Amino acid sequence: MRRSLLRSLCTVLLPVLALGLILTGCDSAGPNGGNGGSDAFEYPSSNYGAETVTNLLAFDLGVRVGNASDNSETVFDELYTGAVDDKTVPTSGISTQQSTYGDIASGVDLSSLTDDAPLLRSQNLESPDSPNPGSQVTTDELLTFYFQQAGANDVTTTENGVVLSQFAEKMLLGTPIYGQGAAILSDFADGNVSSNQAEQWDAAFGYFGFPRTLEPFLDYSGGGEGLASGPAQDIDGDGAVDLTSEYVHTWAAYAIERSAAAENNGNANDFARRAFDALVKGREDIENGNDPADHAQTALDAWEKVVAVNVIHYINSLEGALSNLDDGKTVEQGDIDEGAWGEAKAFAWNLQFYNSALSDSQLNDILEDIGNDPPYGEMTVSDYEDDLAAATQILQDAYGFNASNVENW
């Protein structure tokens, strides 16, 4: 599994207490290199600092849960429930304009922003993995339970192989971040936003996590993962990185990485430029009194497909490990990367909070195929490979992805 991009994120955005521990067929093509799209997000209001904090906190919590013994239950509770204004932004190795979360925006409470919809098939989670086995639980209930387990009991992975750090970050990427951003863009696409358009559009931009100028951050050449010189750059040359405008946050980083993979596979599908250009042009529409609906839909479609590709990417990692085993062998601990399993599961759950291409039955099947937990002692290698292939096929067909890209993502 390719993780070097998100390791780059860790390098410059790492909790201080955690030191030591990312076309052909039906795909849409995009340009390779150069300044192929709009230059910059030029009309930002001052109102997407809260969305930047939300991105930073999700990353912060994920890394801290991975280092549970270094973090108390109180630390997790404060970061999750909003006592964060005086907390230091966990940067390392770079100079930033903001040193605390409150320097960016005050009063951000992740626990109040999560969608309260029950997670599909969460009633099938077992006792080490759920606060209420046998009943559906919400993202908030699941994360609260995992933060308690990490903080009070130093748990990083449950007895069933559920890696809590993956869920701590990736579930927050689904709700509030993707869910809230997608809801805003969907409302714009449907023509349902009549007031405060600039503020709402800027909030969606902040949730997606792009810097205000994209091209200096891109390098799709040479088989790399898409980022040039890392996720942080002092674009204006003032000696410090502005975390709201000169940093690539997680969803934007994933969009860049998946775009680079398609580009280097010879079947370009530039999610990053497609989304960024649409967000720039839609903001210009608002500034000029024009309807941004088409650009909202373009950005939303690109974002949704990045979520779907992430599910495929981590399923591919699981399948890669299984391919080295005898087909008749029962899957046991150590046979697969438990982190990859957690990411596949969490990103599949992310699609619950917005998708336009999957029926409820299809999403249920994907979640069932991935499993309630790693299928130790329950399935043969061949049977699990079949389930994972079925989940991938649902996504490939629903989103019209190029088959070669699907294989290589």
C-alpha cells in the first residue's frame, strides 16, 4: 500500500506528543503538468477557518489515537468536544502563521458537527468494536467509545483487529468533513442556496482542503504521488505557511494522489484539478452574480469519486496481501494489513453521508463484503478475495472507472 503522501503530511503536521510514530473508457481526462486550470481561489471570505480547524483536528486525533499511551482520555475529549482554542497546532519542521487552533478559528466542536445518522450495518459490530453491540450506532457514539478506549485503556487495535486510529481520522473525514462539504455543494447544484453564498461556498472549499493556489503543489511526473515539495509551501514568501491557504489538507491530498496514480497509469483522471478549477470558477460566478450550479456539481462529482477510489485503493491493498496466500487457507491475523482494512471500511462508510451513484442495497453490499471486522477464522482466502472483488466491481460499475486504473489504484 502506498502511504508516502500521507507520511509527508505527518512530517509537517504531527502531534507533538506523537513524534516517532497518505483516460480511457468512462473516466474523464485532465491535463498533465503546466498551468492547465484556474490560477487561484481569489475571493475567499474570512469564514472557512473553522473548516480548516476541522481538518487539522481530524488528522491530530488520528495520530494521537495511534499513540494512545502518550495521550489521556481528557486530551481526546477536549480535542473532540471543542476545548481546543488554546491547544497548539501540531506542526513540526515548518514555520506557520498560526500556532494555536484559536488562531485559525475559535469554538470548533467536532462532536457537534457529526451527522447523527446510524451507521449502516453497525449493529453487526461485536463487543470489542462497538459501545452497543447488536444495535446501530452513530459516528459520534463510535468515536466517543474509541477515544475512551484509547485514552483510558491505551487501546490502539481491538481484539478483532480494528485499528482505532484509522477510524478516528477517517470517520471524521466522512462526517463532518465530506458530509458537510458535499451537502453545501449539493445545495448549490440544486439551486437551493439563496443567501450567504460566498460564505457557504468558501466553507465547502475549506472542507475539501485545497490551498488557494494549486499548481505549485502538483507534480504528477516520475511515478510519484502527486505532491511537489510536500503539502506545505510558503507561496507568498512571507516566511511562514498559512494553514488556511498554503497547505494541502487530507481530502485534497487524496485527490492529488489518486490523480497522479491515474496519470502515471496512462489513463488520466485529474480529480484534483477538476475539483479545484470548479471551486475557483464557482466562486467567481458568485462574485459576478452568476449561477455556480454547474461548477458545484463538477466539484462534488470529483470529490465523491475520490472517496470511492479510496475504498478501491485500500481493498487493492488487502487483495495484494491475500494474493500471496494459498486460496484454501483460512484468513488469520497477520495475513492482511489491519490498517488498510480499517481505511477501506471507514471510507465505505463515508459514502453513506453523500453519494449519487450507489443504491442503499449496493452500499450495504460493499460494507458487507469488506466485513464487520477483519475475517479472522471465518473465511478462506479465496472467499474473501471474491467478496472484495465484488465490492470493487460495484464501485467500478457505478462510477465508470477505467478498469486499468481500478487495478492500479
